[in-house]
Amino acid sequence: MERDERRLGDRILMALELAVEQGNLTVAEPLAQALELSVTSFGGPDAVDHRGVPFRLLEALDRLDSLRHSEKIA
């Protein structure tokens, strides 16, 4: 599995995945916000980002949403 662990967003994504895996919504929520800030700040205000959204990111956000839903039910 190749990972460019030099990028801040990749490290935050790994931490988000771990927090969700452990069912820790208290930690996962701010990590998701930090990840959004990291991804959207790329290149400055006039930059156009041509990268697609990585499957890992979509999967982690889906799992976070499931965790949020399970916390509301409990």
C-alpha cells in the first residue's frame, strides 16, 4: 500500500481512520474538520486543484457518518 505520508492531509486521514475504527467520535470530529482545512487550503485562493477525491477519504467520511448515526441512536 503506497502512502505519501509527507503530506499533512494524509497523516490526518490516517488518524481519522483510526479514530473512527476505535469508535471515538470525540476525536474523529475535529480530525475531519482539520482534514477539510488541510485539503481546501492547497495552493492558495487562486489555485485550481485537479486531483480527484481519494477513495480512502470517501470511505473514512462514510464510516464517520455511520459512527455519528450510531451515537445518536445510543
